Amino acid sequence: MKRKKRAQVPIRLNILFFFVFLLFSALILRLGVVQIVYGEDYRREVERTQDEIVSTPVPRGKIYDRFGRVIVDNTPQKAITYTRSKTTQPEEILDIARKLAQYIDIPDAEEKVTERDMKDYWILTHPEEAKKKVSEQERKKLADQGLTQKEIDKKVYEWTLDRITKQDLAQISKSELEVIAIKHEMESGYALTPQTVKSKGVTDREYAVVSEHLSELPGVNTTVDWDRKYVYDNTFRSVLGSVTEEDEGVPRERLDYFLARDYSRNDRVGKSYLEMQYEEVLHGKKAKVKNVVDKSGRVVSVEEVYPGERGKDLVLTIDAELQQKVEEIIQQEILATKRKGRSPLLDRAFVVMMNPKTGEVLAMAGKLLQDGKFVDFAIGNITSAYTMGSTVKGATVLTGFQTGVLHPNTYIKDEPLYIKGTKPKKSWKTMGTINELTALKQSSNVYMFKTAIAIGGGVYRPHAPLRINPEAFTTIRHYFSQFGLGVKTGIDLPNELSGFQGQGTLGGFLLDLAIGQYDMYTPMQLAQYVSTIANGGYRMKPQLVKEIREPSIDGKEPSRVIKRFEPIVLNRVDMKTEYIERVQEGFRRVMQEPGGTAYSYFASASYKPAGKTGTAQAYYDGPIKSRRNDSTYNLTLVGYAPYNDPEVSFAVVVPWATQGASDGINNRIGRRILDAYFELKAKRMAGEPVQPPADGTETTEQS
């Protein structure tokens, strides 16, 4: 029995060894298949990388004046940037920020750091205390709700942020705020996209020290950025506009618009006026870089795909030298008038000069006196409106012609009008029976009053109520709008105002409308109006940009023209040429014949101008609250020259100019700006070189 048992043992072992042999054979065979057949596939999988294309911004296009002088430029500046990978952890960023804080200074770090930045930092640097902010019981309740771990972590983090106290944040030292500010800049924007940590005021020492320690600062780089440089200092500054800084990025309200056009959230974009209006032209084509990323998210190589192209250049219609002279004249005349003591409310004045045949704006100036200093307010030419007074009387006469209540050489008696319930309405002097030419020359209010009454179907009876058809307001405004009064001019700038209409329809208001003392217009509208008269009835679109050009090669001269903006006729005034010529003659007499309201200022002008003066009784609504609604006068002037072949037209507006007798500031400004225009023209015709900025000053804005 025992012998039989011993014989069975080797058989079982043999069977066991056989099965082990089969298993090892199968394993070896499988390993062979994996290594030989699929080995290359697995190797590629291990070494697999992904290409990430990243766009980086380029310098903006330059802006030149009509003679090729650089108005807005770019200037290079040192910059320190950081690029994070897709897998970079907050702890890694904090470690780099701490090291970087040893090498660079962040001015005003306290102002740049938000409470959220401080809370995020506190959580990173106080992990045990942060963990205690949310109890285990609360965490368990979240898990019991069936939330994913990611959702639980997010909720816990939110609760932790809410429960961090002021006492907790008080643990953060002042020196740590600089680290937080650096960390904030490093974390902004997208992964693999360089973020500017510091570009403004990087010293040579900071740049050199960071460059030396790049090996211990993964993701950090030293490079060159650019600033926006405004060559003529504050000249025309409010119209040129500005651009956002990198920490502002694209405006939130236009985020979707920009993202759809390949912008990044932190891109610098035009945020006002010309910089904003022509953003797509000035922005340029971004440089593209290919980052090769491995499975862990680490960048293994960087390759330039497209070098990018600086933004295209703008050539403006503005003459920078004329613009400077006009601004100087405005400032000098405001101060001269204020010294006389009758103008405590005077704080601003505006001038628009344009080519009446093309609509090209040659100068667009506005100055505002604040705390004893002048600031640029050129944009006020399209964003502020005032009653303009008698300058609009040319439109009133033409409306009378077109409606048939007047005909060329119609005589009307200028006399005080006594309307029941109102003060006497009269001209500045009683002129007797006059025609439209004398009415314009001597600025008769009564001639315009009686014209408006006729348009409204009314009948004037002394001391009786004045009844008119309210539709007369619509009629007058319709014809005024054909000249650009009370409607947007169409200038290539955002935020243009259309003016303000009076709401009442009493007869007295209609008379005020006819002499420019009811509705309010912008200085640009006034310039468009007089240009329409000057050129024979064509309302031209005011244009600030003359050309778009390829980026200049040498940075000094504009390059090849891509697009030239041709003159645009918005409408032809629906009136006979004969009618317009009568008003042109009346305007000529204002400045060239004795008795004209501007004759004493322009009689000696060799360029033979034509124009119309204006005085509007107004009520102050400026910044001095205690003087709101005080009675004051707006002084205006429109004109063009030469009268028989106009090459320049202009509008001068001086709101709240005087609280007493006029000192003629509107006429003085008008004479001096025309003199400046024709003097510069003579110099250019004589071959004198175009002048650079008068004082060589410039202002730089990080952009």
C-alpha cells in the first residue's frame, strides 16, 4: 500500500510542472508579441507629445499727421515674463514668485493686491489652519450628496475663502504682499502664454539679475516689450485715445467680440476714440509659437511658426503743427479774457478747422482749464453741445427760402416784438427795413423771428398771444439737419453726440430756435454746417483718418498705402444754388464790409474770409455747482476762406464766455487761427521744412 502511494507523487508533480511550463511559455510568448509586434506603438505612446500653438501680441501701428510726422509711436522697454505649463501647480508658482521677489521690486504692491489674492495666498501658506475652516462632518455631508470629488473640493475651497477672517489675513506681512502681487501676475491669462510680471520701470540691475538666475526660475524670461508713446505730449490727446494695460486686458463688456477675433483676455486694446475706432487696423497680426508638450504637460521644445507683423499705420488728416498753434491760441485767449474779470465761469473753448470740399479735419482743438492748468478736451467737439446763437442764422434764411416765406432780396422791418406774456424780443439794435443780406451782416434777430412766424403760419400782433403751428419745429429742424445741425456728423469716432432738442412748442420757443438759442449743437456740427454753405450745399462727412498704410520699415516715413479714404457726400442740401449764394454773400459782408459784426477783426485779412458771429444767452451748467443756472453768454464764430474759393472752414465755440459785455474772444480766436493756417501754408509753399514737435516733449503710456 505504501509503495503504491509513492508511485503516485511524481505523476502529480509532473502534471504541476507541465502546467507551470505552459503558463511560462504563454507569458514569454505574450511578452514577445508585445515587444516585437507592438513595441514601436508603445514606445511612441510613451514618447507622445502634443503641439500647442500660442499667439503673442506685436507692437501696435503708428499714427502720423497729414505731412508724415509721427504723432503716436512705440518705444521698446525691458520686461520680465512668466509662462506656466498646463500642469503647473499653485505651490510651484508661489515658490517661483518668492524667488523672483528677491530680484525685482513691485511698486504699489499693496494697491495691486486684492483680498481674494491674499486669501488664496493664506490658504497656500497655512494649509493646516485652512483645513480646519471646513469640518470633517461638513465634508462628509457633501460626499453624501453624491457630488464628485472635484465638486467637493471646489465647494470646500469656496467655504474656506468665505471663512478666512481679517485676523487671518493680518498674519500676512508687508514683504509678502510683493510676493502675492508677483504671483497674481504669473497666474493671469492662459497656460503656455507669456504673462508680463513687470514691464514698467524694469531697471538694468533687475533685468541683469533675473537673466542670471533664469535656470532656477522655470517659466521666467527676460524680454523686450513696448510702450505707446504720444510724441506731441497732450496735443490732440483726448481724440487719439488710449489703450488698456496688460492687467486690464480686453474690456469685459466686449470680451466675446475680441475672443472671436483671436484676442487673448489680457491683450492690450484701444479703449477710447481713435485707438479704439481703428483697433483692428492698429492691432497687427500676432506672432505664433508652437510649444511641443509631453504627456505630463511639460514643454519640451519651442518653435516659431509665424513672426507676426506690427499693426498697420494710420495717416491722419490733422496738421500737427497747425493743431499745436490752435491749441496755444485757445489757451492764450482764455487767459486774456479771464484777466479782464468778467468771465468767472469761462473754463473752455473749442475750434474745428476742416477742408470744406473734402471734409478732412485739419485741426480739432479743445482746452479745459482745471485747477489753474489746461487739459486737452478736443473730444468735446463731438461729446458736448451748446446753444450757438446767431451763427445758425444762415440756416434760418435758407429754410425761409425753401419754405417759400422768403425770396432773395425780401425786405422785413426790424423792430421790437411785443408778444403777450413774454419780454420784448428784439435785435441788438433797431435796424429798420432790411433784406436778408443786411440781416446776416448786422445779425438781426427780428428778421429771423418774423421768418419763423411765417414758417409756423402765425400772425404777429403787438401785445397779443403768438399762435403758431407746432409742426414748424419739425420743418425748421428738418432743414437745419441737412446742414448737419442737430444730427450726428458721421465723423470716424465713437460716442458722437447728436445734440439736444428743446421740448416745448410754444411760439416763443420757435423764435428762439430761429436764432440759435433753443436747440443745442456740437462744435463739430457747427463746422459741418458752415462747410456745407461754403462748398455750395454738399454736407461732407468729417474725416480724421486719411490713409491706412503698411507698417513703415524705417519707422520714420509712412509706407505703402493700403487704403485711401475718399471724400464722402452725406447729402446735397435740397435748395437752389441761388439761395445758398445769397447766404454766402451775407457771410462775406459780415467780415468784409463796414457794419459787419466781425468787420473790425477781419477787414485787414488778405485771405478774404466770410463768416457769421454768434452770441447766445445761456444758463451755466458747468462744474461749479454753486453757479448752476447762472445767466451767461456763449460766444461763437463760423467762417471760411477765401470766400470765393474756400479751402478752409472753421467753427469757434466759447461756452460761458462772459457774464457781462463780450470782449470778442470768439473773433480774436477766429482771426488768429486763420492767420496761422495761411502762414503755415505760405511757409510750405516757400519750401520750408515741416517742423517737428514745438518743444520736443512726449508722453509715454504703457499699452
